[in-house]
Amino acid sequence: MKNLPQKGSENASIPKQRSEIHTYLHVGDKVVHRKFKSWGGGVVMETWSSELPGGMCFVRILFQDGKQRVFDNNFDSAHCCYYAGITLINRIEL
């Protein structure tokens, strides 16, 4: 009976750390796509990421051609928007 885990054990008081996702873009960043110059410049409108470990991380960018496009924003992923051709022009602190 003494070896059973107790509800108030020492490990329960330590909060679980959420796995950090290494993101590339933030809201307000100005970008351009290297391969599709006809889209014009873009502004990051929204970012969201999964609360689950290993979940996806996305960014929504509004380009000058009037279309919004969604890209993978996890810099550790092989499909990250950085590797797809999205180049950061400048970062605006909001």
C-alpha cells in the first residue's frame, strides 16, 4: 500500500511544459514569395498552432493579389513556408 502513487505526490506539483514549436512568422510580418512574384507582397494575418505535441502550426498570409494563402509555419518541418519560398521582408512589433 505504501508504494501506490498518491494524489498529492511531488511530481503532480510540477506543471507539464508544452513542447515549444519553433515558428518562422508572426502576425504583422511582411513577406514575399520568391517563386510567385505575381502575388506581390504579403502580410501575416493569423497564426495558429496545435496544443498537442507534434501538432501542426499554420500561418495565413494576405497577398497583394487579394488572396489569402495558408502555409506550414513550423520551422523544424521540411514543409515550412521558409523552405517553400516565403521570405521575410521585415518584422513589425505589435
